[in-house]
Amino acid sequence: LQPVDWVLMSQMSRPCQMMLLVNPQSGKGQALTLYNNHIQRMLNEAGIKHTLVITERQNHAREMVKEADLSQWDALVIMSGDGLLYEVINGLLERPDWEEAIRTPLGILPGGSGNALAASIHHYSGASPVTSEELLVSCGFLLCKGLVSHMDMVSIHLCSSPRLFSFLSLAWGFVADVDIESEKYRHFGAVRFTIGTLVRLASLRVYKGRLAYLPDRVPPVTLPASTPSRSATKALPGPHDSLLPPLDQPLPDDWVVVPEEDFVLMLAMYQSHLAEDLLAAPEATPDDGVIHLFYVRAGISPTALLRLFLAMEKGAHLTTNCQHLVYTKVRALRLEPYSPKGIITVDGEVVEYVRILTPFFFLSSDWPMSRQSQI
């Protein structure tokens, strides 16, 4: 995969012409107001020219960047939750010229409910934790500085759908349930996740499935580019998944199969934050080249799970000695849900509830690939 450049870190010249995409429905529906009250003035004072684009429907941004003349823009910046960025990245990688398109620097300004990537980038800057409008102002200042960094991405294969590309997370079980089932409380903003967590804790679900992964410590066996795949005809343009066997073929010997088959949650993270106030992967960096895999085995009490998420607010959940929590760094994973019903999310967006392979692609200036995943 080509490097994804984020307009927020490292040294690079400031963009002179920027497309700013705003989703007016994200979060509490105040993204446009926040732009008018904060971002417009900051960009104008910094001398950064920008064109405001207000999205009108789901996948509007995806369609737009898929067809846009990117030579007009020095950067694409998203002001929304993480869902709009998911659209933009997948739109760029659906282009025939995806190798060049994905080199366009991307930026994120928090305007949604979760704002996980914006919180992660703020965290990487070394600043003290903030939320809400303080986080927006912080990211706005970082944007005006014109700082850029490379960031990892993950390629995700579903057994009966085209390949997807992910920048944040893959979730199954409790985390995905809370994220999607709390949509009905969206007008409360980020508080929706707290409400959703309490509702789901009151009736904790257990999911059956098979989880396997390629450990980060094991040198991966690179699969030949000619290896056939059932979904090959549906695959998006993009790089070869060098770590993944096709979903209909057995796993290589260097993969680890988790012995348990009863889970409360599975969470694969590639950035530090799961939400503004949830430091899920405190060891993560933008381009560390690994997937941070967490899973919670069945048997945990609702009280213990609540303590785990309260500790996650400060990134302390890995020091709680919870016997049901497992954390490991991996290069690729495969998830096969056995439970007939459930929710799987990619970057907070619902995907088909089927087997998944997730390979990890490490994005750098030399553009090697490393992280991958499957369902």
C-alpha cells in the first residue's frame, strides 16, 4: 500500500489548497457550526486556502474522491467522525490511479461522536488529553502547522464482499454492539457510548467463533501474488496481500489458533484511541507496523468488564491483571464467527457478518506492506 500522509505530524511544507469535507449530520449535528465558530477563522488566519464541501448522503465523499481531479488539492481534510474518513480512504483506493491518489495528504478534524483518530493524533503530539471543542482546537492548530506523518492501514477481506481498507479498528462482540446499538442516542454526542455500554452490560452477550492470528514475533511467510482467492474478482485496486491465505484455504503453520471459542469481545486496533476518552492501545504509534489485538474470554462479570473500560480511559486496562483479557501484537488475523447473529464493525462502520481476514499494511515512504486481516 502507498503511504498515507496525515496533515498533522512530522515536517512537511504547509498545504496551499485544501478540500475540507464536512458531514453536517455527524455527532450532535453541529459539525458545520463548529467549522464556522473555530476552523474557518483558524485556516484564514493561517493563510490556508480551502474549499468547503458539505456531504449530503452516505458515500457522497467516497464517490467524490473517487472521481475528483486530485491535482487541484494539496490535502484532503475531513471534519466529521471517523466514518467519513473511512469513506474517503476507500474511495481513494478504488481509483485506477490509487498508487498516486493515496499519496494525497489526509487530515482529520473531530466533528463526530467517537473522534478516535483525532484523539490518537492529539495523543501522538504529546499534548495532555482533551475532549470536545478543546480537541477540535488542538487538531486545528496541528493542521495549520502543516505537519505530516505516515500511518499504517489494514486490508480487510470478507468472504463474500470486496476488500475494504481500514485505518482504525476491527471490532466484534461487545465493542461493536455498543457502537452500533447506541446510534439511537446519537443526539447526546459522545455520551451515547456511555449509555450504550450500561445498556449492554445489563445483558452481557457471549459470542462463539474461531480466532487465529500471525504473531508479530514470527517472520511471516510471504504468499505468492498468484495465490488464487475466491474474492479475487471482487477485489479493489490496491496492493497484494502478501500475508493472507485465501479464506477458503487452511492457515499456515506459523499462525496461532486461539483455543477458546467463547468471547465477549474481539478488538483489533491500529491507533491508540477507540474514542476521545478511551486509550485502548497505549503502545500504538501511527506507523508501528502491528495490529494491537485484544480479546475478552467468556466468563467475565459485567462489573469486571466495566472496571476494564473505566481503566481504559487512562490506558491502564492492561495493568488490571484481568484474567479474561488477552492482548498481543499481530501482523494478521482471521475471525470466523459461529454465532448466527452479531455485529462486526470496521472503523465503526457495520460490515457483513461473515468470516474475515485482516492483513496489515505498513505504510511508509518506501511503501512496504505488513499488516493484514480477514473475516
